[in-house]
Amino acid sequence: MQAQRVLGRVDHGTLLIQLPESFNHRRVEVIVLALDEENAVPETRQPHPDLAGSVRIHGDIFASAPEQDWDLPQ
């Protein structure tokens, strides 16, 4: 499968895109997503109110397993 990403601006409900020759005489799927970059609000994650503040860490959680068991990149 070949993919082509095109960013463009819609004018009067129309978007014209030029595809490579390799797409000729082939079935294609077109997915259009509106980019709302001007009003983008960063998603902030928050715990459920019933859980917020209820977790307490006792002791050294990193010493609970040898470092090689964490499978971290070197």
C-alpha cells in the first residue's frame, strides 16, 4: 500500500490534489480531516475525582525490580 499525505486549503468546498502516476487506474480511499490548528487546546489528563489524591507511594518503587527487568534502552 502506498500513502500520500497532502495538506491543503479548501476553497468553496473544493480541494484539488495531484497524485503520483503510480495511483493511476487504482482504487483509492480518501480520508479528509479538518485541522483546527488555530483553536487547538492541548489535552490535559486528570484522574477521576474519586481517585485523585488517593494514591500514596511507600518506599522506593525503582528498587522493587532489578534495572535489567525494566527493559529500558541503553
